[in-house]
Amino acid sequence: MLSDSPFSEILKSAQEAIVLPPFVAIAVRPRPGVWEYVRVNVHELCVDQLTVSEYLHFKEELVNGESNDNFVLELDFEPFNASFPRPNRSSSIGNGVQFLNRHLSSIMFRNKDSLVPLLDFLRAHNYKGHVMMLNDRIQSLSQLQSALVKAEDYLSKLPPDEPYSQFDYVFRGMGFERGWGDTSQRVLEMIHLLLDILQAPDPSTLETFLGRIPMVFNVVILSPHGYFGQANVLGLPDTGGQVVYILDQVRSLENEMLLRIQRQGLDVKPRILIVTRLIPDAKGTTCNQRLERVSGTEHTHILRVPFRTEKGILRKWISRFDVWPYLETFVQDVASEISAELQGVPDLIVGNYSDGNLVASLLAYKLGVTQCNIAHALEKTKYPDSDIYWKNFEDKYHFSCQFTADLIAMNNADFIITSTYQEIAGTKNTVGQYESHTAFTLPGLYRVVHGIDVFDTKFNIVSPGADMCIYFSYSEKPRRLTALHGPIEKLLYDPEQNEEHIGTLSDRSKPILFSMARLDRVKNMTGLVECFGKNAKLRELVNLVIVAGYNDAKKSNDREEISEIEKMHCLIKKYNLDGQFRWISSQTNRARNGELYRYIADTRGAFVQPAFYEAFGLTVVEAMTCGLPTFATCHGGPAEIIEDGVSGFHIDPYHSDQVAALMADFFQRCKEDPSHWNNISDAGLQRINERYTWKIYSERLMTLAGVYGFWKYVSKLERRETRRYLEMFYILKFHDLAKSVPLATDDQH
Ligand SMILES: *[C@@H]1O[C@H](CO)[C@@H](O)[C@H](O)[C@H]1NC(C)=O
Ligand SMILES: *[C@@H]1O[C@H](CO)[C@@H](O)[C@H](O)[C@H]1NC(C)=O
Ligand SMILES: *[C@@H]1O[C@H](CO)[C@@H](O)[C@H](O)[C@H]1NC(C)=O
Ligand SMILES: *[C@@H]1O[C@H](CO)[C@@H](O)[C@H](O)[C@H]1NC(C)=O
Ligand SMILES: CC(=O)N[C@H]1CO[C@H](CO)[C@@H](O)[C@@H]1O
């Protein structure tokens, strides 16, 4: 009977319970983003509903003991949503811009006067003093409307590819300036969009129009910590995925900006600056150079600015957990360096990770620029109970600074992009990274009653893609790097056993089941090998090849990796895998890795990603981009990338027998009907081309910058209240917390 009761429903969706007899307080999460709090008195069997504040107060007793202190600093951003509607379905989370567009177009629809901000916005447009879009001849909506009609009439008589320069003069006379398009046809499209908006604004027209207005010429991306360089940096402390991500991101962003500027009919050189820390003791990297051009780009540079104190410049690397006391001075230095470099202010500031986002917030606040946050790795969820027991982590991690910085940055940002839904709001049973900042307490410091709302329209899912120069479909024959097939075959089939590869594949005609990852416990490559070893049918159908770590434990100095290496050797013996299994040490040649995926596709093989948890799953995207059917973990990002059974398969690493059976079944079916393989491969490619490419990413980012930039302009006054509140929080809390973090010293003793 209990199992059908409402109480059991509550227990099922409970995320956390605090037991302090006679009470049990429970945080209930009926669905993503929605929380309720109850307290049960176990003696009297009665239940009270608690407010967030009461719940957190109760939770603090774990640390403070029973205290009657009712004067605790509470942080509450909820009152600021006053006039703004937001979605309430969990499935709308992460589609903020859609909702915002609907809202914007509905207020514009209300009456003619609400279109005035759009007119002002167009009139205010200029780049370094050059007027764009509209000039002084157009002062009112009615003038705009009649000018548009006149322009439409004039343009429709021109050939569609007439260049703008041919009618520039006439246009100026009507009240228009550059920025509408490079040819008469494109200008006409823009004019139609605007006429539509003036008559009956609808969300998608508005988005298209705002996305096409020339607004973004200079972008600054902030990623202060770690070694940010183009060579010899991967593997250095705090330096990993973000460097690859940002370099891929800026290359694609520059192309997109160039294309848009050309289509807008403008003659402007875009600039992108990646701002990071200059590290004088650069350990053989270029991190001691002030300015470095990003290869493969024309207008993108890494700009490095050192950390500085009264004692001078800090020479050595420091951990990302220790950067806080340096950031204020850094912001000032960065502001003057970028204004010198750009000869103006940026139009969009993008922050990466907590420190980058804080610096981005301070700069965006100071310069009045649109701010975008990216933080695929917020630390709070990585360290259980790092909020309530923050003091235990303080010496090593300074989370009090980091969580405070995160709250400030999230609330100051105009928009936030994430790679996955889960990053924002988790899943049915797990809490999202951002969601975990909704309500929490740092006892003795402050209590967050309403830190961020995952339903906020600032959240947008914009996923990265694979580098298309390296990863492309196996079927693009002319682009294939056939010269690498010799070395690849050697890697796969050479009978010699050495430190690069061990194990042999005796039947070369079988498809290859392939995986590539770090040799960490969480990636569970050994689990995959075991699951293969146990399933006779799978072993009969395919060969298994993995690329991971080293095959010699002596070469590793990571305890976790060493234990995985030893385990792998045991499994090879235990299941007698020789003849069917090849273990290749990790490979750093990206071009060859790309061709390796395609070579595996030639064998009509498949890719497996067996991790217990994977935040996003770039290797999954890479494999699918090469046309390789993919089996990937259902825990984390891959579950969103792959539509199970259509563009690949979800596997649950906790049920390895089922995983093996699913794969055996797939290969059996492909053997009987080869079109099955092609269908999965094609559907995977289609999925990638619809969602997971850098091209789509950059288009999205530029459109979002346009829409949120406009929204920032329209809502200037409303946002001021939030910003003033944040400013106070920054100065009264963060400023002092950051000062309490010890400064590093350069001397070696
Ligand atoms: C603000 O948002 C919350 C939900 O996050 C909602 O309950 C409340 O009604 C909103 N306030 C206003 C005035 O819209
Ligand atoms: C969700 O929002 C819609 C309108 O925005 C409203 O009609 C509906 O009642 C809301 N539902 C809940 C559960 O709040
Ligand atoms: C890896 O996965 C297998 C099953 O796939 C599981 O039995 C094993 O315990 C996992 N390894 C670790 C280190 O948890
Ligand atoms: C593959 O797709 C084609 C075309 O959609 C279809 O005719 C065929 O039955 C599919 N093959 C399998 C094995 O599903
Ligand atoms: C340090 C950090 O969080 N950097 C992030 C910057 O963005 C990339 C892309 O999302 C992430 O992979 C990094 O983790």
C-alpha cells in the first residue's frame, strides 16, 4: 500500500534528505527545474511544506548546529523577473531564444509605438563612427515605412545581382545607409523582412531580421587560466579540451563573420581576440608572447595579458583554483589592451569557465557590451557537498570565490550557451549543472534562495561539432587520405608486438568494432573489452580495436591509468583475446585519426563509447561525422546526440551483457542485409549535418548575439536593477573573498 501512496511519489522524486531527528527534510524534484521542499516530523507523522529559505536554514544545522540566527545574507534573483514571462514546461528549457522572440514580437504587435525601439535601434547603428542602416532622413516610423515602400519599388526594377555600390547614392537619398545587403536581391529580402515586422511581427521573421543586421565585428573570448597556445600545450595542467574547442570555434566564427559582412555589403575587417593569461615561465610554449595569430585565420589572435600585483608580474603558472585575487587587475589591463588592439570596443564578449565568465561580466558591465557565457564544467556538481561543507574545500579549491563568481556571471550574462540539455537541467533523475545553482547554501557566508532559473530565456543549447577538415564522411572518396592507409594498416594488422600496439587480428575480413578514449576508469575501456570477451557471438562476428593510453604500465605515472593498464592485460589473458583484439596506444596525429575512423567505416565496422558518464561526447560526433555507426553511453551528452535505433544506439554500460547482445545483433543484421549498416550510417550523418557542426554553431552564435543584443537594448532599464544588485554583491562579497586567497610567489623555495 505504501508503494502506491503519494508519499512514495515524493520519495521517488526526492533528490536530497536531511535527517535531524525528529525531522526529515526532503528536497523534491518532480521534474527538471522544479523543486519543492517538505519536512516530516517522524514522531508525529505530520508533514509541512517549507520555503526554500526554511529548507536551507534547516540544512545549515548540519554545519552550524541549531542556531537562531535569522539574519543571514540571502541572495534572491527572483523579484527581477517582474515583467517577463518565461516558459514553464521542462521541455522548453534550452530554447530561450525562441521564447524571447515570441515575447518580443508579441509586445511589438500590441501597438505601433512599441516598434519605436526597433527604429531607434536601427538608427543607433554605427561602426567606428560610420553610420549604418538608417541616416537622419528617417526620424519616425511612418517615414521609415514610406521609405521602405519606395525602396522596394525601386529595387524590384533592378536585376537581382546588381551590386549595392550601383545604387548606394539613390539609397542614401531615401534615408538608408550600408548594411542592408551586397546585392539588390539581398537588400530587397531585408526590406521585405522589415516591412513584414512593421505590419505583423512574427517570431521567426524577427529572428531572421535581427540575425542579419550588422552588429558583430569584434568578438572577445576570455579564457584566462591554463596554458592557452596552439602547440605543445595539451596535457599541461588545466589545459585540455577548452583549447581545442576555442580554436575550432574561432576558425569557424571568423568564416561566418566574413561571410555575413560580405553579404551585408560592408567593407569591414572583423577581429576576434582570444584573451588569456601571459605566462612568462612558458615551459616551452608560446604563452609568454603577447600576441599570436591563430593559424588558419586572418583576423583572429591570441592576446595574452599577465597577472599582475603590486609586486610585479607573476611569472609562473598557477592553478585555476587560485586565480581569483588577480582578476580585478587583470580586467583593467585587459580593457586597455583590447581597446588598443581593436581601436574600439568589442560587440560581443564570450567567457569560458568560471574565471573567464567573471572577467567577461566585469568587462561587459563596464563597456555595456553583450555577454555570452560558456561553462561546460561548473565545479559545484563535480564535488559532492562542496556547497554545504565549503569550508572543508576552501584551502585547496577556494570554492567560496568560484561559486560566487559563477552566480555573478550567470546573472550578468545576456545569454548562456551549453552543449547539452543536461548541462542546464539534467535528466529526469539527475540535477543539471546550472540547476544546482538554483538554491544552495554556503553556511556562514550566504544563502542562495533563488540563484538562477533554468527556465530563464537566456539559456540556449548550441552544440559544437567536429573539425570538418579532419572529420568527414568515408564516402567522400576524393578527399580521403589514402596515403595514410599503409601506416593505418600497419597500426591495425602488423603482427609485431611493441609499445605502440599489442594483440593481433587473424581474420582481416571481419568488420572492426572500434573505440578511442583516455584510459580512465570513467571511460571504462576495460569494461568494453570484458563485454567483448564474454560474448562468443560478437567475437565471431567482429574484431575489437581500441586506441587508449599506453600498453606498458611503466610509461604511465597516473595511478588510475596504471590500474586500468594492468586490468587490460589480465582481460586479454583471461578471455584469450589474441587473434581478435588489438590494443593501440593513444595516437596524437589528428589527421590520421580522422582517416582511421573512415578506414574502420570501410570495414563496415562501428564505434563504441562505453563511458559511465560523458558530459558531451566529441568522439561520438567525430565518429558519426565520418559515417561510422555509433553505440554510445546513455549517461550524458551522447544520449542527446544519438536518436536510439535511428542514428545510432544508446548503450547502458551498467548492463554489459545487453550491450554485447545489442552489438552482436547489429552486426548479424548487417551481415544478412548490408543496407542496415548504410541506413544507420546515413542517419548518423544526417543527424550531424542538422545539429552538430561548427558551421551551425557559428550561425547560431551570431544570430543569438543579434537577438540578445537587441533585447539588451530594449530592456536596458529593467536590467539595470539586476546589475545594480549584482554590483553590490560583487563588491560586498566577492571582492573580499578574492582578497583572502593567498597570492602565489615566484621564488622556488
Ligand atoms: C517569476 O518567476 C517565478 C518562477 O521562476 C514565478 O513563479 C513568478 O510568478 C514570476 N514572477 C512574475 C512576477 O512573473
Ligand atoms: C504555463 O504557462 C502557460 C502560459 O504561458 C499557462 O497558461 C499555464 O497555466 C502554465 N502552466 C503552469 C503549470 O504553470
Ligand atoms: C566497466 O564496465 C563493466 C561492464 O561493462 C563493469 O562490469 C565494470 O565494473 C566496469 N568497470 C569499473 C571500473 O567500474
Ligand atoms: C534501409 O533504408 C531503405 C530505404 O529507406 C529501406 O528500403 C531498407 O529496407 C532499409 N534497410 C533496413 C535493413 O532497414
Ligand atoms: C575550463 C573550461 O571549462 N573550459 C571550457 C570552455 O569551453 C569548452 C567548451 O565547452 C569546455 O570544453 C571547457 O571545459
